[in-house]
Amino acid sequence: MGGVRILDLLVERFLEALGALPLLIANDPDAAAWRTGLDVLPDIYPGAGALGGILTAVSADPAPVVCVAWDMPFVPAPLLRRLAAELERADAVLPASGGRRGVEPMCAGYGPACESPIRSAIAAGDLRAISFHSAVRTCILPAETVAAFGDPSTLFFNVNSQDDLTQADALWRRLASSQS
């Protein structure tokens, strides 16, 4: 997108926001070659979808984590910083969005207290990325707060197809030209 891989954009945003390289959760056997320097872990429970990825991230370290789907090219570093900061007072921090769930669980912060409820949800067969929220202290960043970082439809845009990539590239170019 714009001549840069989405994964590389996100790595740079994590470095800017949190001063650390992100952990890459990916089941592809070639994932370790996608970007040197990243630790790569496959899902603890393959087939558990996004919730399985969140569990893998939460289980990898006893510290809270900020998770971003690696197909979301427009998540800005200041939003990542805000999610991390809010984890001081909540177990799960999610931005409000205009999406079908009302929040964006794939651009969110999760603390260690989420691990057990996520495992329970997976064991019960509830693979919704929001299935465990009622079992932990959850903070929703209000829509007005999220809007300060950008339009949620852009912030949480994800690239799942070639058409999405074409659309993201055009959006990237429009945004870049408006900042010049």
C-alpha cells in the first residue's frame, strides 16, 4: 500500500507508540520470514479465529498487550499509546467503532486477566472476539475520543481481499496528498 507493506507500517507504528517491536501472531509457516526481528507465534488454538489470536498474544507475556490485526493499515501510533495507557485501569480496552459489534476488538488492549475468560469462551465454543468482555473490567473509548484519532471507518479498515487492498492504496494516497 503506497509502496509499503502493511505489516511494515504497523511495526513502525508500534515502535513509535510503545518503543517495542510487536509480536506477530500468524499460522503461516513462512511468517518468520515476513519481517526480520519479529518474534512469531502460531495460535495456541488453531481454528479459534480472532479470539484465538488474542489469547495467543495475552498468553505470550504476563504484561498487558495491545493487539492490532495486521491487515489494518490506518491505525495510528497515538491510538496505540492511548489503548496501552488505559490498560492501567481496565483489563480490556476497546475503541468504539461504527462496526457491527460497536467496538473494534482487533485494535484493542488486553491485560493478563483476560486469559482465563478467553480460554473459557473458546472451550464453550463461543469464538466471538467480544465473548469474554462481561467477565473482565472493560473500558470502551467513547466515539468522540476515537474520532480525535481519525474517522473510525478509516482507522479500522482492514484488507481482506485484492479489492480491499486497491481501496486501501487509493485511500492511503488521498490521505498522503492531503497532508502535503
